[in-house]
Amino acid sequence: MTRECRPPTPTPTAPPLSRSVLAEAAVVFAVVLSIHAAVWDRYSWCAVALAVQAFYVQYKWDRLLQQGSAVFQFRMSANSGLLPASMVMPLLGLVMKERCQAAGNQFFERFGIVVAATGMAVALFSSVLALGITRPVPTNTCIISGLAGGVIIYIMKHSLSVGEVIEVLEVLLIFVYLNMILLYLLPRCFTPGEALLVLGGISFVLNQLIKRSLTVVESQGDPVDFFLLVVVVGMVLMGIFFSTLFVFMDSGTWASSIFFHLMTCVLGLGVVLPWLHRLIRRNPLLWLLQFLFQTDTRIYLLAYWSLLATLACLVVLYQNAKRSSESKKHQAPTIARKYFHFIVVATYIPGIIFDRPLLYVAATVCLAVFIFLEYVRYFRIKPLGHTLRSLLSLFLDERDSGPLILTHIYLLLGMSLPVWLVPRPCTQKGSFGGARALVPYAGVLAVGVGDTVASIFGSTMGEIRWPGTKKTFEGTMTSIFAQIISVALILIFDSGVDLNYSYTWILGSISTVSLLEAYTTQIDNLLLPLYLLILLMA
């Protein structure tokens, strides 16, 4: 009796890293090293260590996604994006610390350190989660992550006070709970990197609001800042409440719709407004009306923005009428979707030039309206739910693979974050001269101009493709050229911008972010403005 000889069963191996992923990682490392060279302290060394370990862990996340072994259902049309997402909060905290230190503002200098430490803690937690569910356990990656995590924890232990450590741990705890809740309720809406970036930001905002609510004193802060915090947290809590509620009842009936509107009024009038009243120590509605109509310039801007909003609605109606006359399967082309980018650019530039506080508040109100309408569409709330589903389905792309339509919300966030995140007390002593004067325009340049021009020219005239992507060389080059022209126009029309001959850094920043747009598969409306903001602020 002979024994049958069988070839040994091959051990499954992970697919090699694609050229697009390597190129994306190279661009992110270029940004990290640039910030490291500009700051050059122990925190910047932590950022370098974090980038190295995030690169290795991203490879494991990508393997998990391809094998379908991830704990939650993520968006499958992209890689994990852990590296670019992990570096946003730490780098933002580093440049914020450096700028506020130059301005002599110790409070915001420490705030920047807390932001950096929180971003590193959240990124390390995501890395531990990825390594913990990878089979077989990647020994080399675990060693690299352990070394990087040990260095970061050691430095932060000797840099943060006890209260700041507690604050970081609070944000991390909120992040863990939000991950479990929102990723379960919203499958396929995020990649792991997008979830880290979005939920990490929400966790930080929620913790800041709780902290300021417990320690509020009169004139502690600007009412405009409190307004943003309360609106963001209120809309997130509203979504979690209704998502949990409508698990047990049909949301598409008239009874559920009436209940939805009533509970929205109860939450708004009974929770959000009293919360805001406690923080700003005045009637929120009267304060908002007084703020909006305080000057003639604000009235003109509000009228102008109302006309642009009407134009955007007409574009949506026109495209849907065109679809009904041609084919029900007709989808809006790239150029049609970019109409909204042009409208948003026309909205934000006058606001940045003439009245940034008004733009700050108006963008916050628009964010609340967008999120509320998305709740109405998602839950099929009568009478607008089904209408919104029909109108917005025309503008879907591969990034809207989950139950939510988030592209327009990401566009608003990408344009608004550079306006919201600039620490205004740190700009009073000239520390925001040179390239930093363009920080509020980061969203306009990266998304409103750069991404729009790259998409239009790349899809219509592009022939030479970047290796491993659908993006074209022509689209990237025209994007860079268009942003340079936009900077020249900003210099002409905004007398408050003085670049101080920092043209080389501006050109390098724009080119780097344009290369990131060519290679990243993450939500570019959200990622690109943040990276351009970080580079310009450095």
C-alpha cells in the first residue's frame, strides 16, 4: 500500500501593496517630514513614529477588507486609508501649538498639544483594533506598533498634565462608543480611515462641549464657538436617537413622521437651546438674529447667499427634469456635479473677505440643515422624504455606497473646516502672515478650485494616467495651475493677505495636496482641505 503524495497546501499570502497605495503613503510621509522639519521637537518625532506604524497597520487593514474579515462593514470601493487619516489630528495639533506659541498664547499652545496627543491616542487604538483581529497575528507589525506606541506614550506621559491625560482618555472612551454605535447603524458609509477621522473629530467636539458646559463662566469664550459645538453635538445625538427609535417602528408612516417632527422640536427647544443659553448666557435666538443682521454688509451677504442657494436648487431640479426626459437610469455627469463646487466657491470667497464670523455661523447653520434633510431622506419622513430620495439619487457616485448620502455634507465640511479650525486668538500678533494668511482659503483652493478643475479637465481631456489610478496627469497639472491663479486673485481682492515672498512653500503645498488628490481613494472633499490647511499653517 503506497501513500498518496500530495503537494503541501500553500499558505495564503496577502496581496502586494498597489502602486497607488504606495504613492499615497509617499505623499503623506512628505507632509509629515515637512511638518517635522518646520516644528522639530519631541512631538514631531512622535508624529514620524506614528506615520511609520500607521503605514504597516494600513496594509493589514487592507488585507482584512479584501478578505471580508473586518468587524464592521466598511466602504469597499477604497483602501482602508488609515495612514492619511491617522496623521490629520496629530499634525493639526502640532502646527496649532507652534503658531500659538509664536503668538504667546499659552492656553491654545497647550490646546494644540492636547489635540496632537488625542489624535495619536485614537490612531493607536485603531491600530490595536486592526492588529487584534488579524489572523495570523502579524508579528513584525505588532513589534513596530509596540515600539512606536511606547515612544509616543512615554513622551506624552512627560508632557501632559494629569488633567490633560484624563481629557485624552475621555475622548478615547467616547470614540470607542461612537465607533460601536455608528458603524453598526451605518454600514458601508465609511472606510476605516474615514471613520477614524470623522468619529475622532466628533468625539473631540463632544468632550470639549461637556468640559466647557461643566466649567462655564461668563465671557469664557466666543458665542460663535459655542454655537458650532452645540449644533454638531445636537445633530449627532438626534441621529442616534432616531436611528435607535426607528429600529422598533416604521419611519415611513404619517404617524412616525409627525412624531419625528414633534421630537425634533422637543430636542431643539428643550435641549439644544437651553444648553446654548447656559454657555453664552443670553437668549440664543435673539443673539442669532442680532448677530445675522448686525451690519448692512451681513444683510447683503445673506441676500447674496440666498440667491446662490436658490440657484443650487434650480440646478438639482433641472438635472432631474433632464433625467426624466432621457432615461430613468441617467446619472449626472462629473461636470454637472461640479456645478455645486463653483456655487460653494462663490459663496465662501465673499464671506472670507468681508465677514468671516458671519461665514462661520452661516456654515454652521447650513451644516445643521444638511444633516436634518439627510435624516428626513434616510428615514423617509413625510412629506419630503421620498422627494429628496428621488432628487438626490441623480448625484450619487461610488463613494455613496452606504445608506447615507454624505458627499454634499463632506463638501460643506471641507470648505468650512479651515474657517472653523483657525485659532483666532493666535492671529492677533502677526503669526499668521506669509503662507498662513491663506489658511482660511484652504478649502476654496483644495476642493472648490483644485479638485473641481482636476475632475473636469481630467475627465474631458486627460490621456496620461497616474500609475494605478484613474486620475490623469493633465488633470493634476491644470489643478495646480488653477490654484496658483486663484492665489493671485486672492492677493488682488483681499487686502488682508500678505504672503511675504513665501511663494515656494505655497507652490510646494499646493502641488503636494494635488498629488494626494490624484492617488487617494478616501473622501477628498474632507481630506484635501485639512492637509492643505496643515501645510499652510506650518
